[in-house]
Amino acid sequence: MKRPVTPVPLLLLLFLLAILTSCRRDAAFHAALVRAEALMETDPQQARAVLAEIEDSILKIEDYPAEEAGQKTGKNFQFSIFNFQSKGEAALYALLRTQADYKCYVRLTSDSLPLIATSYYGTRRKTQRAALAQYYLGCAYTDMHRDLDAIDALLRATTLFPDTTNKYYAYSQRDLGKMSLQHERDKEALEAFRHYRFSDICRSDSVNVGWADWYMGKAYLYLEQSEQAEAYLLRVIVNPYLSKELHANARFQLAKLNAYLKENYAKAGEYINSYIAGYKQKENIGAAYHIKADILLLENKLDSAFYYNKKVLAYKQDARAYCETYKSLTELSLALNQTDSSDVYFQQYMAFADSVNQIRRDKEISDIENNHVVELHDRELAVQRSRLYWTWGILFVFLVFIASMVILLNDRRRKTEKLNYEEALNAIKQRYIAQTVLTSPGGSLPASPPIAVQKERIAIYQKRYESSEWKRYFNKHLSEIKSGLFMPAVEATQFEQYLSDLFVDMLLDMFRDNEGLTDQEAQLCAMMLLGFKANQIAFVCRISADAVYMRRSRVKKRLTSNWSDFVFPVSSPKP
């Protein structure tokens, strides 16, 4: 009877094949992501095509309803649908796909992908990808008309870029300024546009410079700072790299500026006439006729003002514009004695006034809610800044404390070394006195201690010198010493004073036993006892090496035999 074949080897083989296939697939996914990221700045369309290939490979497209421009979304469109082995690669795909769609002018209708990226990259570390994830989350919320969420995301993005010279940092400030303008946060908008205007991207790109000038001009105009607004809007007009439409819009804003702020009606009329003459979309020109009617009214040209106000009604306007137009027509009809028309215009004005009041009340409620949300966000940022300041403050105090402790410990160590040094010298002196009194017949001391005592002192002097700053100083300037250069005069004087203080007891004995010995000769002896070579002595004394040899020979003859043998021992090498 045949034994059944065990399936274990076959299962093991299949398992190994699955692992190898998975590894090859992951490597291919990673290579495709790297390629898409590299193409993103130069060819976003091609980068989007590469990402689409990845999507076809790893997403179960048939399970999710397709939407605009091939986006796959659905109730279950979450991280679990990705077959990536790494969360990092899934987050990078989510970021790149959002970036590619936005760059290719595909309207973002979901925050699912950017939220995957922001969840992975976080907000704690300043990295390019973390900042880009927040920036494109803000772009998605902008497309979805979730303005407050967009402002929040853009604010976070500006804090995460590692380098403020990054072009996307400038774009974040630009978009943040645009959102702030829409919500009448004019000062905040102006500050954001300043960051954009003076960024690196505006220094090298005339188009970006033009757009920055446009936004700065609008912000100053809303703040009623006419001189600054006019300067920036005029720059827009003379910038040849901008579109004619933007030039026309700048003229429209200059017309309003000159009419309402500067009261220069002639100049305002020139700008609005130029705008109307060059405007192609005639169905949207009602606002320009309204401005022209106001200018004519301010110039007291009532008939012309009445004519252009009536022309405004031929174009689609919002309730506020209709209300203002009917109000002007009512006043003008009375001034022109057109009483029959005035009643009709007045009734229309009242009807639209009710609508405007309702809109105003709704807007006030919305502004209160929005301001509350913004206030909460600002408060959160203030708390974060406060925590940061406290952290840095505590760290600074801690560092000051550590530095103070180090200084105190070093000072204590120096004082301890000095005390031990003085105690060692006193011990030598006391031992010498005790031995001399016991051995001397008369109990009297000689003029100075013998050489044996001086040798004990020298050992202490040398040890103290080895641990001093001067030892490190000469090691640092070793190349200058060997080159025959001289020590600076101020430092030479300081070192000579250090020698006098270090050898004070021995130098007194040396002067007592060697009549006529000069200070320079005594200091040469001190340097010889410390082991200085001729080039070191020449460096300190600021003389040549030959002069050192001559001075050494002269000193050796002047010293008594005991001191000469002590300072210049026969066994010592020649300097």
C-alpha cells in the first residue's frame, strides 16, 4: 500500500515563492515612488502617470467607485486598502498623489490621502515631507471650501519647513494670505504676503514677483494705505511677464483707490475706462460700470452717473451690488426730477436692503463662529509658544547652573592646588629648619638652604608649571618657537612675572648667594631649571639663540660653584 505524499515541501515552496514575489513587488513600488518624486517638479503629468501605474497595481479599483479624473474614493478608502508593506511608502504615495493632482489642476474633493500623509509624518519634526503633507492638506481643504481647516493646515505647514528659503514655504505664506484676505484678516494677510514677496522664489522669478506685488497691493488697499497700495499695483501694470487680465485687474483696483481713497477722480476715470475698454468678458463688467457711475457722481455728472447705474442692472450682480445701485438710482432720479422712477427704484432698494441685512446678520454669526475657531487656534499656538519659551528658559537656567558649578569647581581645584603647593614648600622649609637646628652646634641657620633643599623645591616648581596654562601656551606656539619668532611683549612680561612668583623663595636665595646677579640672569636660571631649550628662552626673552648662548655662558661664570652645578649640571644636554 502506497504512503500518501506529504504536502509540506510543496507548501514551503509556495511560501518561499510568495515571499520572493512580494519582495520584488515592494522593490518595484519603491522604485516607482522614487521616480515619481523625482519627476514631480519638472513634469507633474508624467509623475501622475507613474503614480497611476502604482495605483492600478496595488488598489482594488473595482471595489471603489471612480470619481473625477480617475480618483478612487469611497467609504472604505483608508490606509487598509493599500498593499504596501511599509506605512512610510503608503504615506509617500498619498503625499505624491495629492501633490500630482493639485499640480495638474485636478480639483481635490477628499482629504483622505493628505490625512494619511500628515498622520504618518506628524508635526513634531521639521522635515520637508511633513511640511508638504500639511501644505497639500491645506490645498485640499481650500478646494473643498473648508477655509478654517485650510488656514490651520497652512499655519502648521509654515512651522514645519526646515528652511524658510524653500519655495513651498513661500507658497504656504501666499495661500495663507489669500485665505486671510477672504476672511477680512487684512493685517495677517499682509504679513503672510510679505514673507512671500521677499522669499527667494520672488527674487528669481518675475511672474512670482508680479503676483506677490498684486497681493501686497490688495492687502494695503483693504487696509486703506493708499500710497503703499498704489506703488505695488503700479508694479503689476509695468511687469511684462504677467497676463493682460492681471494688468486689467490692477487698473480696476487703482480706479477704486483713486476714487475712494485719494479722491483723484480724473485719474480714477482713466483707469476704469482703460479697464472697460480692454475687458473681454462683457457679462462680468457690471462692477466696473458701478465704479464708473460712482466716479461720475463724485464729479457731479448726474446724467452720466444715472446712465451707468442703469447699465449695471443689465449684468448679474449680488444682492449688495443691486442694493447699492438701486439706492444710487433713487437718489439720482430725485435729483433729476424723475419722480415717477424714484418710487420704483426705492421699492427695489428696500427689497434688496432686506436681503442684504439678512446676509449681513448671517455673516456676523458666521464671523463670530469663525473668529472663535481662529481665536482657539491662536490660543493653542500661544500655549505652544509658551511651552517652548519655558522649555528654553529652564534649559538656559540649567546650563547656567552647570557652567557656574564647573567654574566653582575649577576655582576650588586651583585654590586646592595652590594650597597644597604652599604647604609642600612650607614643609620643606620646616624640615630644613628642624634638621639644621638639631645638627648645628650653635643652632644657627646658614645664609640660604643647601642645594639639596633647592632640588626639592625645583621638583615642586616643575610639577606646578606642568599643570599651568603657560605649559599649554608653549606647546600651542611650538612652530613659532622653532621658526625663531619672538613672543609678544605683553605676554613675555606676564610670563616673567609668573616666573618671579613661582620661584620667589629660590630667587631670594640665589640673589643672596650670588652678588651682582641681575633679574634677567636669574630668570634665565629659572627657565633652565624648568627644562627650557635655547630656542624657547630666545622666544621669551625676544633675543636670538646666539645671544642666549652668550648670556648662559656669562651667568654660569657669575654663579657660585654650587649654584652653577645646580643650574647647569654636567650631565644635562647642551641647549
